[in-house]
Amino acid sequence: MSKRKSLIYLFVFLLSIFSYSSANAHAELTGASPAADEVISAWPVEVILTFNEELISTEDQQVNVITVTDSSGSQIDLQNSNISGNSVSVGLPTEVSSGSYFVNYRVVSSDGHIVEDSYEFVYDGGDQTAEITTQEEPEATPYITQEEESSSNLGLILGIVTLASFVLIAVSFRKNRNK
């Protein structure tokens, strides 16, 4: 095998690794009701989040979760997250006070990746002077376990091992050829 062919094979191999990681992107939030940073005057009956990928649904455990908290960090949602295709929703109580509310979510898309994030919206209760307050925003509930975190790095580790193997094989072929 010529040096030029080896370099071409290496380039194709590296290109395939980087293409795999970009094609294997996580689910992205494409719609939310109420939306991030929105000031609403009519209280919704539920929060609905829509993603660009289908979400995994299991009967054994709830893997896609939305929680809604008030500005003091108290959870106010009805704890009944519901999955439908690429959307997840959670019911809300009918009576709440005006103020800032935080939507925290954790979803698992069909590719198995976990996506967590949060955003804020404001319920003004008919008061048009309500403003979004981002001071002391409560943090999203930490859902990722050590096991999940380790498995998310598995692809990177396998890619590095594969690359190292490829380089060793190429070096071995070259040494055998020179003998």
C-alpha cells in the first residue's frame, strides 16, 4: 500500500468519525407553550414542549420529564408528564399567583441521548407591568446519573480506540512492507 493511499484511507476514516458525531446530534427544542421569556396574561392548563426528534416512551419508568417551579423553587406542576411522538407535556394547577415560573425538562430522544435544559416565563395575571426576572434562577433538577454520563462518552472513547487501532495497523503494514 502506497503512502498516498494510506493517507487517503486515514482522511476518509477521520472524516467518517467526525460525520458520525455531527449526524448523531441531540434532540433540540423547536417549540414551547408558554415560550421562553414570554409574558402571559392567561394562565395555561399545561406546558407543552416540542422537539425535532421523536422521544422515547417507556412503560417501566418515566424518562421524559417536565417540572414547573415558581420563583421560590417550589414545584407547582401536576407531575403528570405525557409523551406523544416528539412532544411532552405536563398539567398545571388552575390557580397561581403572578410571577416568574421556570420550566425544567429532561428528555431522551430516539437516538438515546439525554437533553436537559430550563427556561423562564412570566405570568402577569392581567398586570401589564410584569417583567422577567432572571435573578437567582433556580437550577434545573439534576437528572443525569453517573452511569448515563459515562455512557454518553462511550462514542468518543470508541472513536479514539478505533483511530489508535487504525494507526497501529497502518504502521504495522508499513513495517512489514519495508522488510
